[in-house]
Amino acid sequence: MKMKTWMTTLGMPALCGLVLFAGCGGKKEETAEQPAAAPAAAPAPTPIDPATAATVSGTVKFDGPAPAATKIDMSQDPACKGTNTAEAVVASGGHLANVFVYVKDGLGNRTFEIPKEAATLDQSGCKYHPHVMGVMAGQDVKIVNSDPTTHNIHPTPKDNREWNESQPPQSAPLDKNFAREEILLPVKCNQHPWMKMYINVVKNPFYAVTGPDGKFEIKGLPPGEYTLAFVHEKLGEKDEKVILAAKDNKTVDETFKP
Amino acid sequence: MPEKPIPEKDPIVTKSLAPHYVVSMVILMATLFWALWDEDFGQRPWKTFQHEWKSRYSAFLKTARTESAESQKEVENSPDYQKLKEDYEAASKDAEPRINELREKLREVGAKILAVQDGPGHFTDRRAYVTAATYDIETTSSPSSKQSKQRDLEAYKAKPSTVEMPDGKAQTFKNFDELEEAYNEFKNERTQLSTELGEMLKPVTEKKELMDSYLTDHMVSLTASQLLNLQNSVESLTPAIRQINVNEHAANLEREDSAQIVDRCESCHLGIREPVNITAAAMSLPGKKPDEYAQAFTSHPSPDLLKIHDPEKFGCSPCHQGNGRATTSVEKAHGTYEHWLWPIFRPENYEAGCQICHSADMVLVSNDVGWVVSEGKDLFRQRGCMGCHRYEGYDKEPEDLLSIGQEIKLLEQEKKDNLKQADDFMAQADKAATNEEANRLNDRAVALKVENSKVDLRIMQLDRTTKSLFQDMKKVGPNLKDVRLKLNKNWIPVWLNKPTDFRPTTKMPNFRLNDEQVKAISAYVWQSGLTDALPKHKPGNAAHGQELFETRGCLACHSIGEGDQIQGGTFAANLTRVGEKANYDYLVRWVHNARERTRPYCPYEKKDIGPEDYQKKGLPFVFDLDHSKCPNDGHELQVQNMTVMPSLRLSETDAEDIASYLITLKKKNPSEYADASFMDDPNLKEEGKRWVRFFGCFGCHEISGLEDEGRIGTELTTEGSKPVERLDFALLTEVAQRGGKEPITDPEDLARLPEGPAKEPWYDHKGFFEHKLAEPNIWDLGKIKPPAEQMRMPNLHLTKEQVRALTTFLLGSQENPLPPSYQYRPLDYRKDIQEGWWVVKKYNCMGCHQLIPGQKTILMGLARYRDAQEQLPPKLLTEGARVDPQWLLGFLKNPALNDKDTNRNGIRTYLQVRMPTFSFSENELGKLVRFFQALSRQPFPYIPEEVPVLTAKETEMARSLFSSTAAPCLKCHATGDPGHDRTATAPNFLQARGRLKPDWMEQWMLDPQAISPGTSMPSGLFKRQNNHWVFSGPTPPSFQGYDKDHTRLLVDYILQLTPEEQRRVAASMGRASARSSSGSRAGSASGQGGHGAGK
């Protein structure tokens, strides 16, 4: 430090450009400013004006002979009562059920409030109800065992954390949630190999699952241009573009082929 | 003398030198100032770094502090913290009155002590007098004066002392003894009070510590006060060189282990060891891109690595290279100038630094995946580099065999000498003059004979090692002695011409052979092959063969399909066109047992031993691991094919089915290959041999007549520390130095360069290795040479990533600049881990098993298992803690766990995929068992703990857990009942005894997901209650009052389970009627279990 002071005193009268340069070198520290602050916590949900909200609905069809539902033999576990059929492709009268429909693209950077109420997944008759469900990332999933037998719930996700928990009969529901978006996240029971369902974890509340009539409806969308994705566990994914004006009510139909 | 006229223009008068002086002075001054500047800054660029650091880092800390204060507040508001705080406050409040009282008392006593102690005529003063007087008495010699002095002292002691006490009253002590007593009493009182105060304070401080540690544990970064400390120390920083003396304490120039490494890197890289995460972005000036300062100030990207490699001990340059001492410029410090031999490793090759000390490790990190250098090390073996290039640690068996052979020779000589000497002693003893002498000599003879017995046993041990080594010796390529039995003759020249044309993913490199070379080499290989007859096989069921091929696990090593349709592993050959080249009968033998040789090889006689040799000795032509002695001379034979391909214990029919399937895999018919009868031309044989020798084919293949040839390439163990001048860039030296146009023009080879075509000068090790690996004959460019002088190294058709991995590995292949103690050659359990990985990688265990959390096995990637993970081979993450090592040894020897019924798995009978028999040698078996134990940090050898015998009541209780509806164990675990086991996904409990370690079983029941992530076994079967593990489901009343762990009870029960008990329990669970239900289940959907669902 002393050396620098001494140098600066000597340097001043000498009118030497070099010295000035050296002097500058030592002064830089005062000009530095604070580095940019890190981004803040999760942003607040983007508000949607209910007055302009639009609706999109439609029917998903299955173009082809509906495959016969194969009966599942549940004699392995006497506690599994009732009948059960493999529900990979459920189609009746050309309508396709269990298709997950959601807004895949077009919402930009909007964020949405995570629903407080949990989505329920029930196990009864050694079968999952529903077979396909949608939840928002972070939303609670309440898993109930209504059977007189033990199940274990074993999701095998790609991008979320895997777990596998036992749920004896009459035990308390399990509360779980999935933090990251993931479509067709398989859930199975290792004790009843036929038991399988899919949870779809999305970042927005605009999704629906087609019923036995193949119908779906998504409400409350702000006006905009969207990509709707139709996802089926066996038949794959199909995307449709839709432009919604304020208070629009549009129909988007989709057809899957075997 | 006439005066010279004064010239009109006298230069002295008329010309001024002032301008010259001024100019000189200015120059002089300028030089002076330049010198001063250069001294202070020019030569010390690090100073600017330190000034920048000071300002940027303290600004960063200021922001960090505000954020930290906020998150600290959050933590402090959490209920846990509040509870701790309340505890602390309550405790301190409770203790406060007494503490204050004690403090007050202490103060009082302290004052009393002071009063008695200090001042003229008080205790200290008088004690000094007494001590001095006593000393005087002791040293006085005359008894009379001693007595008089004694009297004086007594008189002095008897004098009273008056002390003014703290309360203002005067107190008189009668004599010195009374004063001393009072003083000691006060001191005792003080000690007592202090102890009590300490006791009182202890719980309070403990609570405070709990509170503080909760805070630090729950803060993501440092707390505000910690940050403030950091900031204060940054602000008081004065510019100074920061340096690390590697091995400072042993820094003695004469000592060999002194590293003499001085690293001053931290003079600029100031943030490397800071306790906060510093990114380049955070260190940039606001709104600007990170400049060189910001880049330099970041903290080390893997603080975990620094934790195990303390920079104080290791420095920086031993891992990163560069010139650690240099401080005058960035280029010099990084060693990126022509006078420094080892420039800093570039980011893409950072891991080269690991290799410098970790050359003995095949897998560098046992709990992490994705290490580039590990990949390079593996490639070096898998691609057969070691066939031509010696590298310490690789393919050690031939060298070990040689040294063992020598040792045996020495021992045999020793034996002979001993015998002779013993005879001498005995002869002398017989003629000895006295009995003592005779006995002494006889004793020496006896000692020598005992010694010989030891030598004999040692030789036997070495023979066993030899046998192991023969078993361990593997070649990367197939045995070419079998070509006549195995191959379509006409296919051979086509293959040799360019192997990748036939099979793009093959390990066989392209040798750039010309037509003559192809013809000669194929002729030699063909004519030197064995001509024995193969047993004929009937054609099998190809469809069944395909199913077996796809389910037994062949795809963990082999692949099938071409282009983006490829499925399976890269460890072994792609079989898409195997039908074009292979002979069916040979394929059957190979699939059934790839190790089966046509003839055993005797390394001593250097020939393949045939039936005729056996016949001469009247022996049957039988050779295997149990019959491995040469009939001619008793030496150890090579009785196996030197392939790593194991036996899957398939029945002959299954092998026929698989071979029948494989033979259908072809793009064209074998008959379509052009005739190659030139291969029978005996004139080509000699020339062929010359070329085989030239190209070193025997490095990877077993070839008749060339079994003992040495490696043809350079040793690469320390290739990375070769001075760059000794790497021959040939005619490309100029181009490499100046960074001219990229010399590689072949588009395929160009795509192999990890950094793409060279843009900058590449005259360094990295440039050399990358170019050599991308296009091995690149240094022939521009030269005209006859074929026999051209570069021999074949093109390994590597990918960009593979070139990078191998380059990283080679860059780190250095003579270690550090003392030998820095080499990672541990002697404890870590040595077992180190050695084990070589075996694990050699046999591709990780193609099927997960050994590192997060590691993807080949099978996991197959569509078949995507929805049927329970059909995958088990994960071995805690194998050493799971199984008894003795059991593991037996299992690895024979995974069927049965001598007769071998066409199945021993433990997981329900799996389609098969654990093969690898015929490990004793040596490798030992290494593997120790490896697994070490990996789980288990003691070795293992002494099983005693399992207590359960009482009838305990058995009853345990049974209720075992068969509970809340944990139906037998639903998934196999029972041996074929009807039930069809859907089983877990092993039979009857196999637990002798196999599983009880502690592990307990841990497994508690949290299986934490042992084998993704397992079918669910968690949450037990819960913690009153410090015990209790069953989560309902328990019968008999459990009332039972206060032991339910898990332990169940473990003990399982370890005592008998087949009858298991049958009874299964029957009571209403699922025993297997015979009746199995028929109906066979065709149903559920009968398929999980597997097959993914089809």
C-alpha cells in the first residue's frame, strides 16, 4: 500500500501518461457495483379475467373396431372381488375413453395457482379409479385403498422421484405429489400385476380426461392460440392447434386409429 | 600568438544543449516511471486481479448478506427453531437467579482473596519472606546459625496480620498459619463456586449450541454473520502472492519424495476455496458478460473433490498441470507457451488429471457415473488398444505368467541346492567325531528338508496361480485357429478388406489393406487353422431361439439391428449379419459354451495338443479346467477359448434353437460371396504370415504359430509426459505449430475430432492424440512409402466422444511428478475395490447389474423391460452387506446353485434373464467377493451372527406377521410351487439362510427403496413406535407387551423357516390350491405377470 501512495505522489507532477495509467489501475475498485441480484422466489399466479375466458370441448373418436376387452383373472388374490378387464383401449360406439387432453403450448410464461384440494386415486376391486388422471405439478394426490387386500403403489416416473409404498386395507390414505411435469407417468401395483394407471402431471389447470362417451371439456382459458395435445397410453399423442377469442366456445374433435 | 578570431557562431555560446537534456531527462524519467510501474503492476498482473477481487467479491457478499438475512429470518421463524429458542430462553431464565447469585458470590470471594493476598504484610508478601527464610535455613551450614535463624522465622510467623476486608472492616489474623489457612479457604470456596457456575451454565450453553447449529444446518448458504466475517476479511485483504508448497513439510531437496511443487494459482483464482458458491455471472460487472476476472474468480466447480484432495496437500498443478510458479502472465501460469512442456488441461480433458495418481483404478469413482476418464480406460481395453500397446495394469496375465515361471525355476533350483546340502550334512554327521557334532549336523539337514517342504508347497501354490492366470487371460478378438470350423471361407477376404462395411459397430479396426495383403493374410489365417471335425447338430426351432436370445440376456452384451434400429449392448459383436459368416455347428458349440476349445494349447511345447498326443499316453482326449495338464510334459494347458463370453448353462436343444435363429440373420446368402479359393494357395502363406506379424493381429487374436509374439506398438503408460518434440508430427509439424488448414480431409475421420477441424495451433499432446486417433495414418500424409513402411495403426472408427475419452486418458498417462505416497495405491479395503472394478468391467457385469446408483444397465434400456422392471436382474448396490461372502463365492462359481439341474437361475428362478457361469478363476473369484464386501464396507472374512431360536409363542407371533393381509409376503416371493412361482417377483425365503446377512434383511424390510431404488418390494411396512420398529398393519393380541423390534422377529423367523412351515402358511393364505388354479391361469392375461406387457 505504501508503495502505491509513494508512486502516486511522484507520479502526479511528472505529467507522464504512463503514471496516470498506473494510477487508474489502482482506482478501479471504487467503480465496481453490486452484481445483479438473484431472481426472486416463485412468481405469483398470472390473473385470468373470467369475463374473457373461453372454453374448448370435443369428442375423441376411435376409427376402427373396438378391441374386445380381455378379462383379467384375479384368482391369484381371493380378496380381489368382481370382474376386471384390461382397459388399455376402451372404446364403445366409436368413442374413445381415457384420453388425456391438455394445453401443451400457448400459455407462455403464465403461472397458475396449484389447487388446494387433492385429486383422489382409489383402489377398489383391485383396479384403479380413475385409470387416467391429471393433476397439476405440486398438487396433492390422495391415494385410497378401499379393498380388503394390501396394495402397493409404485409410480415409475421418468422425471420425478420413484417410490413404492405399501397400503394395507383400512389404512390411512397416502398423500403424495409430483413436482415436475410428466405425461403418462405409470403407476402400478407389484402384487397385482394387472393393476396399472397413468397420472399426467402438468403445469396448468387446463386438462381433461375423456369419458366413455369420448367427450372432454376444458374451461376458463384466456384468449390465445394453443396447441391441444391428445394423449393415449397405447395409441400415442396427437396435437391440434386452436385459436380462441374472448368468450369463445370451440369444438376440437380428434380421431385415433388402431 | 595571434588570437584566433572568435567564430561568429560559437556553438558553446550560440547553441543550447538544453533541449537534449530535457529530452533525455524526459526519457529517463519516463523510463524510471515505466520501471516503477512495471515493478508494481507490469510484472505483477495478479495484483490487478486481487484489487478486482476485493471490490467484486465484497459487493457480492453484500448482496448475499441481504438475501441470507431474509432466509435466516425464515429459518428463525420456523416452529422447530422457535421451540429451540424457547427451550433456551426457559433454561436461561430458570438458571438465571442462581447464576447471578453465584457470580455475585464469586466476585465477593475474589475481593476477599485479593484483600488477603495483596499489600504489605499480607499473605503473598509474608509467604515470600517465609520461603526465603526457609531456604536460607536449609542452605546454612553451621548448626548454631541454623538454630538462630529458625528462631527468627518462628518469631516472624507468630506476628499477627491485619487485613482490611472488602466490606471495610479490618480483620486480624493471629499469626502466619492462620492467615494461610484463611487464604486457602477462600480459594477453595472460589473453586467450588466456579464449578457450580459451570454446572449451571452447561445446559444453557448446550441449548444455545443446539439453536445455533439448527440455524446453520437449515440455511442453504452461510448465515449473515458468517458472510459478514467473510466480507471483513476480504476488505482487509492486502495484495500478496498466495502460494501452496506441495508436500511442504517434506520439502527437502535431497529427499526423493519431495515434490518441489509450488503453486501460486490462488494469487489470481481467489475464489477457489471460498465457502460460498461463486459463479462467473455473479462476479461480472453489472450488465456485462463475464470478463477474464469474473472467469478467474469462480469457486471450484466440485468442492467435494477438494474435500478429499485438500489443496494444501495436493496443490493445483498436480491435477490441472500448467506452470504453478509463474506469476507474470496468464499464459505463463497456465503453461500455454512453448517453453513449458505440460500446458494446463483443457476443460474437456480435465479428468486427465485424475489419471496421474489414479492409474491403478479402472473405475475412478465408485458412487458416481459419467466419468470421461473411466470411459477412456475402459475403451483402451475394450477396443483392444492393449493388444499392441503395453500399458501398466492392462492385460497383466502374460507378464505375470512369465515372472511366476521364473520364480518357479528359482525355487526348483533352491530345492535342489537344499537337497544336496542336506545330503552333505548327513554324510558329515555320519563321520562326525562327537555325538554333539553329529546331532548338530543332522538337525541342520532336517531343517533343510523342512525348508524344502515349504518350497514344494509354495510351488504348488504358484502352479494354482498359473492355472488362474491361464483362465484369466483373454483376447479381445476371437480365436483364429478355429476359422475353418467357424467361418464361411469366402467371407474372410471381404471382411478383412474393411470390417466396418460388413459390421459398422465392430471392434475390429480398419487396417487399410491392399488386395495383395488381404489375399495373403486370409490365406495364412485359413491355412494355419485347425481342421478337426465338429460334431453335427440337427436344426433347431428358430422362433424359440429368438425368444431365448431376447430373454436370456444376450442383448446385455450383443446388439442386433443396424443404424438407429440397433438394440442391445456394445460390449460384444452386433449379430445382425452373423448368418452370412458363421457355420451352424460351430455356432451351436459357441452358444452352448463359448469357452470350449477345439484343441488345448501347450505354451511349453508351443503347439495345440491333439487326440494323437493323448493317445500316445493312453489317455482319453478330455481337457477342461479339471483336466488341464499336458499329456506330454505335465505343464498347464490353455484349455479354454480366451473369450469373456460366459456359458448361459443352456441345454443343447436351446443352444441349437438360438443358433438356428442366429443363422437366419443375414442380408444376403453366404453362397453369394465371391469365390476365394486363392486362400488355399500355399505360396501365399509365408507372405501372409509376414503381414500378420507386421500388423500385429495376434495382439487381439489367437493365431497359430504366433502365440508368443510381443506387442508391436509403443508403450503408452507415460505417453502423456513425453516431451512434445518426441511426438512425431512428421510433415505436419509446421501446420500444427502455426495452426494452418486442418490436414484431415476424410469427412468420416473429420467427424471424429472432438473439437472439430483445427482452428488454432494444435502442436501439443492433445492435438497429437486427437489427430492420431481420428486418422491413425495422418502422419504419412505427403510421404511416399512402400506398404511395409507405412503407419500400421488401424483406424478404430471411434466416435468423437470416444476420441475425447481416450485422449483424456492418454493425456493423464504421465510419470507422476508427485511423491510415490500420492499415488492412489491403498492397502486396505479400498485396494479390493480398486482390483474388483477391473474384473467387473472385464466381464461387463454392468450390462445387466446396477452397481452404481444412477448407472443405466444395457437391459434397462430395452423396450422389453420398460414396463416390467421386476424382470430385470437385481441391483447390486449393497451386495456385500446383503450376502454372506462364502455363499457369494459358491454362487459365482455355479449360479444355478445345483450341480445337476443347471439350466436355470439359482436364486431368482422366476427371471427369464439368466445369470451366466463365467468360469472365474480362483484369483478372480477372490477379487470379486472381496470387492463386494469392500464396496459395502463390510468386514472380511465374515463371521455369521448366531440366530436365536424362537419360542413357540414368538414363532406364532412372527407367523402372524409373515402371513398378515397387510404384508402378504408370499404373494410376491417364490415358494417353489410352480403354479404360484409363475407370478413371483422375488426370491424364495427358504434360500435366505446361509445367504443373507440378518442385519441387511432387517434394513431391507424397513426401507427397500433405499437399498434397491425402484424395487417391487414396498416401503412403509414398519413404523417407529416407542423406539422400536413395529408392524404397520394390525397385530394379534399376542403382541401386547412385546417390546422388541418386529423386524428382528420376522428376520429370525425367516431364517428358521422350513419348507413345511412355508407350505402351511401359503395354504392358510388361501392361495395354495396351485394345482387347481394353475391350469386356468396359464392362458390368462395375469399369467404373463409384468413381462411381455411391453411388447
